[in-house]
Amino acid sequence: MKLPYHVSCLESHPLLYRLADGRFQIMGDGNLAPLMIGHEYVLVEAELAEYLSILDLPCVEIIDAVIFDPRRKREIRPHKQLQIGQRFSSDMIRDINLDGERLLIMDDACLFASPLLKQRLEVSAFQYLRFSEALNEFAGTET
């Protein structure tokens, strides 16, 4: 049985909060990472967004993202937001469609990739991506 792979970033980042106007406000200390995932958002650096757009993944829309830094009172625009239409809950993990290359969101906060997309990303230039099978990451076991 094929299972999806949890996708995360080797670099940490501050928590972001989505403002009513659609911008993302930085809520703590630290540098922005090339991949930032939180409740109801996935933000990626422009290079990864371009790479994913060329793949033409099903149910994935890439839009501009604006990050607001309240300490410096400025907007930052190097990231894109991934709007991912294929969603599932943790109890459905063994029943989801993993055909082809696709991204999925679990419980509105965790990014997953199909096995084929994981294979492609592992050999890409985006070495900050980390993968763990199914829910192993949540149990503390990486693959």
C-alpha cells in the first residue's frame, strides 16, 4: 500500500499569522525559511514555486504572498503561497488518491507529497526539503 510522505523544511522559521487583508504577519524571532507551513498556509520560496508550477500539479494554485514584519514595519515578498485543493484528515491517510505527482494537506496544517513527487523532489536542487513516510514524523521516526 502506498502512503504519502510528510514534507517539512530543515530550516526553522517564526510562526506566521494570517491577517484579515491576506498578508502573513511574523509572530516571533528568527529568519524566514524557504518552506514555511502553518495552520491553513504553505509558503515557498519563488524558485520552488516556479519548479512546482512547471510540474503542473493537480489541485495546486500558486499565488503571490506578502509577509509583514511588524518590527521593521515593512512588507516582504520573496515567497509564494501554495493553495492545495486535495485535503484529508489523519484518519483517511490510507485511503487517499496518490496517483501521479501531487501535494496534499492534512488537517489544514501538514504538507504531504505522493511517492512519485517525493522521488522527484529528493533529487531536485531543494535540499532543504525533508520527507518522512505517512505519520512517522509525528511519532518521531524519520525515513
